[in-house]
Amino acid sequence: MALIVQKYGGSSLTDVEKIKKIAARVIAAKDSGDEIVVVVSARGDTTDKLIKLAHQINEQPAEREMDMLLSTGEQVSAALLTMAIHAQGKDATSFTGTQVGIATDSSHTRAKILKIDAKRVKNKLEKGHIVIVAGFQGIDYEGNITTLGRGGSDLTAVSLAAVLNAQRCEICTDVEGVYTADPRIVPEARKLNVVSYDEMLEMASLGAYVLYDRSVEMAKRFSVPLHIRHSFSRNPGTLIIKEDKSMEDILVRGITLSKEEAKVSFHGVSDKPGVAAKLFQAIASANISVNMIIQNVSKEGLSDISFTVAKGDLKKAIAMARKVSRQIGGCKVSADDGIANVSIVGIGMGRHSGVAAEMFTALAEEGVNIQMISTSEIKISCIVSEKDGKKAARAIHTKFKLGKRN
Amino acid sequence: MALIVQKYGGSSLTDVEKIKKIAARVIAAKDSGDEIVVVVSARGDTTDKLIKLAHQINEQPAEREMDMLLSTGEQVSAALLTMAIHAQGKDATSFTGTQVGIATDSSHTRAKILKIDAKRVKNKLEKGHIVIVAGFQGIDYEGNITTLGRGGSDLTAVSLAAVLNAQRCEICTDVEGVYTADPRIVPEARKLNVVSYDEMLEMASLGAYVLYDRSVEMAKRFSVPLHIRHSFSRNPGTLIIKEDKSMEDILVRGITLSKEEAKVSFHGVSDKPGVAAKLFQAIASANISVNMIIQNVSKEGLSDISFTVAKGDLKKAIAMARKVSRQIGGCKVSADDGIANVSIVGIGMGRHSGVAAEMFTALAEEGVNIQMISTSEIKISCIVSEKDGKKAARAIHTKFKLGKRN
């Protein structure tokens, strides 16, 4: 008998019929002989509605009170799913984050899990119950309700799976799994049977929003196998596991395309120590996250530095860059929000230098100009013009024959 | 500096504008120099919507899960009101029943409060905060969320007022106070400035649903002065306090009219010990609450026993009565759901035998036939035909000149 943790997102619980279907699915898993812990998100647009209401009342609601408010959504889901399981004749018990003993720090709206007690969960599992846990929430050392931020329910599920030594953690959602590329952009994209934690981390940070990177990091740290699958389908989804030998011959696992970044460049920076430090200290002090940073070798004592930020942070980033430019004695600042980041991810590529050449060839054949390049052990990212993004993704997908095999 | 507990009902918190108004009212109370604890109910029809949803999922939802579900409504109200107070520049903190330490037994959906810790409430009050508490809920010794049943938020408020030694507990609602009669039935009904706990208890149990009797009993036991008033008006409402000398000359405080009862009669019961016991054991075993019980002196060894029950329980009551009738050898059972209970309540009437006569005269003058009479130290109730109910209430109100003075 194994222990399985299943997590269901809000879109799987929007109405009575869906809740009943999920209950049947949970019961089927239980009937197959496993112990089942289910983590649920808030239903449908509940959270958005509550956030809107809060902002109508207070433009900047206190984060502690936001947590108090929003945590109710998951509690409602947990109670309703438990009732639906009872209606189908099985024992089940719901718990809030507080009741499960999910201890977090006090960073309201983005708390970190410190420890999970889970005594009550184990107790009920021993009595043969299916246990339903309200995701996304915890309790700080003073007894305040906290929430875990974006992707918080996934994090609850993965953490519980780690603490309970679960055989795997199923993330049940509205997609069939992880694909070689976004099927809306690359029609021949293929569902992957298996992806490594590191590949998934790169893909998540590059805009493949199946899972947030915090959850993947947690799963990797505690070696919790993840299974991404559709809430209303019996098809196998995508397994996310540790890299193993069977994966070695794969060069490129998948392609991501993100249009959510903008580019800022410093031109003609004098080639002296400390300039880059000054620039990024200023950017960091304005609470702006930087994704890609590139500095090329200098020519005649002058070099260019470019970086990308989320589009929403561009105005602030330009202002900070201009300020630093004045301090260091005037270099030109330019910016562009019409860019796309097209990346390939795969654990094998670090050992095969030909991969980068093949990617650049694919782009050249389509006439796509590369503005910036950045690489890591398992990833190559190119910044291209936004209008070329989709074309670039399709060309690379074809070049690496990702639609054909696994 | 005094401590005041204020309770706001769900109809006072339905929309953003109302929540802002209540916040301003709470702040005004704080600015007048008092410490303020606010207890809130779920907003508008939130609870009804959640109950409906639960019943669509499970015809008989588990009571533990209902508590898990419904307690979220008050938690949402508490967070939103706290945000509204923040927006108006004051410190405030919200708490759930669990966080306040409202320890109850495990009778889900109708739990009894055993103990209140309130350490966190005192702590925040000392720091100058307004404290907002989610009403209606507590926590049992195992850590499960419980709810207190009908009028539960009032009970939370009164209990907190008792534990915190509050100067008074204000029940802020959608009526101006307690009236000599229901103004929709008796237009000249007058708001009472003061009512004793015992009078309010009789009035509550007779259908004047300003307050449920559990809250009044709790207030009486711990001598918590209650102040019933309108949430959006500055008018003084009705004080509910211990009987004192200033009240002594009042004979009749008010009139109640209830059409929610039905009558069952046993005719020709043989006048032997144990018959009434048998009958009411059977009624109790079917979980039926009996309001009024009347047995008159017997004639020729036979007597009649009548009692009233809530209309919804009538079918069950008739079935039980017939069963007992067969057991004791056949007496006739009759029933009538077309009745009204018109009562007068007042602490002075026990010392003035003329009050009953005056009430009966008022009814006779209007041609209203009295079917049953029952009295207590501070109450006289008459069962009349349902169609005569309003006429009876008006006639008695006029007879005792209740519209004229206090």
C-alpha cells in the first residue's frame, strides 16, 4: 500500500458536477489500494473575487488580513470535496493549514514553510480516511494564518508528500502534462512522458506555467516524484523525476517562449570594475527582478551591458538605469519591450556543443535575427524580436524533431 | 476607559459601502475613549448560499464539515471590516474563533462554549488595536472548528463581553430596538428604553426574534448589560439589564404574537398517574420541542391534555400521540395548525392579578375566543384562532396603553 498525494486546482472544482467527479476520482485511487491525501485550491474565481472586494475596501490591504481573507477559499473547497466523498460512501476528513500544523514564517502572502507536523493527517489515514487538506495556507508561530503565494497549493501538496514519504505527488490540473512546446503555438508539440527536475525548473522559470519553480525545487530537494496530469482524464501525464540514465540520450527536451520580458541596454560603458555592481545594486534596491544579464567583451575600453526584466517593471528599470548612467558619467540607455525569449531546455545539451549551432541555424534559416544569447548547463535562450517569437519556436521545434519521439 | 463589545449582523455588512460605514462607526466608538471589540456575522446571504451548495453536493452533509464550510463566512467579514478600519487610519486586528481560543464542546453545528482564553484579544487591546472577532465559531478540544448554531454570533459577543468584563455588549442590527409589539402588526407600538433579562427571555422564546434566548441567558448569568440598537442610526436602542426598582411599576412590558405553533390535544384521558409522562417521553424521544403544555382538572375520571409544538414538527407529534393513544387504550387525538399564540410579558404582572382579567377582557371585547391559557410569573399566553391573532395583539396593546408611556 502506497501513499499518494493528489492536488486539484481551482478550475477542477468550479461547480457541483466537477466536485462530484473529482470525489469519484479520489475514491477510485483509494479503491485501488493506496492511502490518499488530497490538497485543494480555492474554487474557480473565488480568490480573484475576494481580492477585488478587498481592494474596493482598502487600496493597500494589510497582508495579514489578506491571508485571513483568502485562506477561506481553500477551506470551502476542502469541506465541499469532503462532503462529496461522504455522499459516495467513503470516510473522509478535511483540515485547514492550521489544523495540519503547516508551520510557516510570518511573511504574509508569501510565507515559507518551516515545518509540517501532519500528526492529525497520519491519524486519519490510519483510520482509513481520505484526508482533504486546504492548500496554500499555514500558520506562523504566533498563530496567525499565512498564505504561501503563487502556486501555494502545489507547494502544500509537495511538502506534504515529502513529510508523509509519499510514493508520488500528482498535480491534477487543466492540461494533460508538460509538452515539448506550447501546443497553441507549435501544433505538433508532443506531451513528454518524463522530464527531470532541473529541466522542469528551467521550463517553469521560462514561462511554462504548469508548475511554479518553488514547488519543483521542493520536490527535487526531497526527491518527491511529481506527476502532472489532467483532472478529468485517465491518460498518463508527465512524470517529473530525478535525472537518470534513461534520459541521457535526450539533447533537447522542450522549447519555451516568453513574451513577458523587456530589455534594457547600457551602451558605451567604460570598462572599469564596479560599474555592473552599481547598476544592479540600483535595480535591486527598486525591488526589480532581473532575468537575463549579458555583458560582452569590450571594444576600445567600452562595453555594452543588457538585461531583461518583466514588462511591468520596465518603467522603473529605465528610471534606475538613467540615474546610474548620470552617476557614472553618462552612457546611453536604451530599452525595448517588443522582444521574445525563446529557449531550449534539455539535460543532454551541456555535453553536445552542436546543439547551440543547430538552434542558431534554425533561426537563421527563418531569417530571425538574434538580439541576445544566454546559456546555462541545460538551457540556451535567445532574445528575438517579439513578432518573430512564434516562428522561432516552430522552427526550432522542427529542427530538433521534437514532435516525433521521446 | 471602558471596554465595549459591539456585534454587527450580516445585513449590516452586505456591501462595500456598508462595511465602510460600520468601520467609521466602530472608529467613532474608539475615538470616544473606549476599548472596542467587534464581533461580526457572515455577510448577507453568504451562509444561505453555502448551505445550498452543500446540500447540492450531499443531502445530509456531515456536521463537522458544515462547520468547516460555514465558519469561513464570518472569517471573511472579520478580514474585510479590519481592512476598512485600516483604510480609515486606525490599528485593528482580526481573529477567528480558533485564534481567540473560544473552546467549545464537539456538538458540531450547535456547540456550547466551555471556556474563552481571549489572551490574544487582551494583548491587542493593550496595544491600542480595535479587535475584530469572527462570530458564530469556536474550536473543540481536538482542534476541530465548531459553530454555535442560530444566534451564534450574538452568543460570541455576549461571552466575550463576560470574559473581558465589558461595560456593555451592543447588538447592532436592522431594528431600532425592542418594541412593545411588532410594529408591522401594531402600528402604535413603541420602542422600549429598557427591558429586564427575564422579560427579554420570555419575549425571545415567544417569537420576538431580536435576540435568541441563549444569548440573553448568558448575558443574565454574567450580568452583561445588552444594548440592542440599529447599525446605521445614532438613536439609543433598548437596554436589557437586571430587573431594578425603576422597573417595578411596569405591569406589562410588551406583547408578542407567534403563528409558528400548532396544537395537539388528547381527549378523554383516563385520570391515572403516568399518562402524561408516557405521552411526553414519546414526544421527547422523537426530538420534538414542546412549548406550552396544559392539562385541566378532570371530569368524571377523564381529562384533556393539550400541547403546542412548532408547525414543522406537527406531523411527527401527531404520529407519536396516536402511538401513545393506542398503548394506553384509546383516547381521541386532535390537532390544529391554525392557531396563534398572543402573550403579554412584564415583570410586574405576577404581583397584580388584575392583569390577566384585563387581557381576557380585551379579547372578549373584540369577540376573540380563547382556546388555551398558560401563565408564568412574568407572562400570560393565550392560544387563539390564527385569523384572530393580529386583532388580539392590537386590542391588548390598546387596553394596556402600551403606545403611550414607558
